Amino acid sequence: MHNSAIVQKLKAIKWWFVLKGVLVISLLIPVLIIIALAPVIGQPLYNKILFHPMKYPLGRYQQSQEAFGVVPTDVYFRSESGTKLHGFMYKLPQAQKIFLINHGNAGNISHRANVADVLLRSGCSVFDYDYAGYGRSEGQPSIEGICQDAHAAYKYLIAQNYKPNQIILFGESLGTLVTGELARSQASAGIVLQNPLLSLRRQGCAMFPILKVYPDWTWIVSGINFDNATALQKEHPPVLLIAGVEDKLISIEQADALFAVTSEPKTYVRIDGAGHGDPTMMTSQKYRQGLDQFVKALN
């Protein structure tokens, strides 16, 4: 009797309705996943992928940060959101210009003394700072946040009586996209991009080909394009691109493509055998000579 009741209930179920429901759900789940993973929506996930900060005391703080004989001074300032940020100021006597460094996505400024050394050798002072969540800077990094941090660093230099025509914007790796965004709205003497990215979308698709399903507009987060191809097609000060042919993190093809679409004035230093900011690149005479010539040509 019990089994008969169960059979009757099973027969009463509208199986076609159930099947349609299962089909709809099975179709909806992939669509919902695709929507959720869109860069413009899934920011928390992409922040985890993009940013690999080291918080103080992790890093090389116990080592000397001296570069080209200059010992940096600690600088603290506030981002546009009020977050307290930390930086190193390398003041070179008699320097007429200063590099503003927007660094890459890993470590912190204690790892960048070698970059400061190369830039100081060109006769310019250097200001290197950490995004929120890196080093001694408070907060957590995000795409919108690091762009706000870059604007705050620029404004800090202006508050220290530097004129726009004395500031050279410098970016390395992910920082080249930050520099491109900064250059859209802030005047400068010049722009130097080391190991440059063409765009966030281009790099994302290189790392995860499945991301090619997302159109360009889904990569615009809080109005931020992170697209150097569009940033440097417009009028801009002189641009210098520096890239390693053997870069395994950001393919040389991105630098080649960026140089092709960048409007004049522009210069390209392409270093054979060099990787992603490795010793071969940072000690290259081609790098230093190209940088020296670029700086001397600036007004």
C-alpha cells in the first residue's frame, strides 16, 4: 500500500515542467557565472589576482635604500580617500626635474632602489611611493584606489613647489597603466614606461584566454580605462618606452603594439636579452643611454 502511494505521487508529478526547470537552471548558471566574472562586476576577485603587496616589515627595509649615493627621506601624505600613504624622496642636489614612480603590482618600494638608482643617474630626483596596502601605506589596493593614490602623489609634488614641466611620470609593469591614467588628466614634462602594458584587457586575456569573451566596455572600472593604447594616442608630452625582448611576464608584443599606436613624440628602447626589470635590463647601457638622451631633450 505504501509503495502504491509513492507510485501514484510520482505519476502526479509534472515531469515536463520539472525538466524545463532543470534546463533553464542549467542554462542560467553559466550565464550568471559569466556575468559575475566580468571585470566591471567581479572587482574583489580581480583585485586578488592583480595585487600582491608586501606590508611592512616584509621587504628589504633592513637593507640600505641608498641609490646613486642618495639616502631617501621618508614622506607621508594622504590619498584622495584620506588613506595615509608612504614614500621615499630621493633629492638630488641641483636636479631640475623629478621622476614620479608608479611601481608594479608586487612587493613594495623597498624593492625599487635599483630603479631609483638608474633614474637618479639621469640627473633627476626621484619620488617613489607605495599604493594603499603596500609597505607602510595604509588601506587595501584596488583599481580605483591606486589611481587615486597616483593623483595624490602628483599633487604632493605640486605642493612641494614642483611645476608640471618638472615632473616626469614613470611607470613599471602594472604601474605603466596607472601612469597612463594619470597622464590623461595631469600635465608633465615627459612619460617613461618600463615593461609597458598595452591595456589591462590585453594582459588579462594573455593570462586567461577565456576572458576574451568580455568586450572592451566591461574592463572599464569606475571610469578607469587602464588602456595605454587610447591614453597615448592623444596629445601628450614626449614618451619613452623601455622593454625587454625576453620578458616572460609581459610579452614584448605589447610594447611593440603600444609604440605603434602611440602618437609622436615617442622613443623606444628595446633591449635584447632583457626580461621583466631584471639585472640585464637595469644595468643595460642601452637603457641608461636612452634615458639620458630622453631627459636631456626635455624642455
